[in-house]
Amino acid sequence: MEDEKDKKIKELEEELVRIKKQVVITEEEFKGNPILHFTGNFRRFNLGINKCGVIIRSIDRIKAFYEKHKGGGD
């Protein structure tokens, strides 16, 4: 019963994201390891600890790249 509720809540959150074009980030587990799960108006994806560390160390370069190449939409 609780699993069904959790599944329905997740489905409703994802639908809300699509409607509002927001990003929802949830902390989950994959094979016993913590991950961040990103959903929104884009193809969903996950990041683990190692990739999060790479992003944190590279955030200035990532921001510069984004500013240089972003178009009319985000």
C-alpha cells in the first residue's frame, strides 16, 4: 500500500514538473550507493557521488560554457 502511494506521489511530482518546467531533485539509492535523481522537462538522469564531485570542482567552467552557448530557452 505504501509503495503504491509513493509511486503515485512520484508520478504526480513528475507531472507537475512537466507542467511548470521545473527541476525536481530527489535523493535515492542505486545498488546501495546514494544518487541524485533529476526529473523535469528533459530526459531524466542520475548523478552519483563521483560525478557530483567533478561538477563541484568544475562549476565555474560549466557556468562559463552555459553562458557562452545558451540559446533562448534554458
